[in-house]
Amino acid sequence: QRILRLAEMCRRLETEEEKVLPFYPSSLAEWEQEKARRVLEETASEPLARVMKDYVGLERFWQRFNKAKLEEKGMERARAALADRNQDLRRLLQQYLAGATVNQKVPKDLHPL
């Protein structure tokens, strides 16, 4: 009940894209989706399977949760890539500044000796 209440609260914070396209495309083939539908329609014989039918309403929650986790991982990877790029740029800047400092110390005379 708590999760459902939180989902209702989060509904107000959804982006326009999430409101317009609430369902995510399935990665299953058409025949796999049909097989999954048939399995869900069957009467469950095992106790655990019967209990799981009570939680079918949470499928949307899990879709969103998984999407959020995937986005989080994607952002972590992007952040790591940007940090690496930042380090590379800093290293190049240090090399450039070191080269500029050396050039200023070189005497202007072509034959210092």
C-alpha cells in the first residue's frame, strides 16, 4: 500500500513524455509476448504463483524502477567518461603551460654560448 501511495504521489512529478507514453516497449518477440499472456491467464496451481497474481498491479512500478536504475547507471557511466575527459584536458593544459614556461626561459640570442 505504501508503494502504491508513493506511486500516486510521483504521478504528479512525471514528465510529459512519461504521461503521454506510460508504457515502455517490450524487448520480447511477438510470439514470446503471446506465450507470456497465455501463462498469465492460466490458473495458478502453486501457492507462490497464486500470491504473485496479487502483485501484477506492481508491474508498472517495477518498469519505472528498472528504467530509473538504468538511467542512473547510464548517468554514472557518462559522469565517469566526463571525468576521464576532464583529466585528459587538464593534462594537456599542464603540458601546454609547461611548454610555454620553457619557451619564455630560452634566451632570445640564437647562440648563447
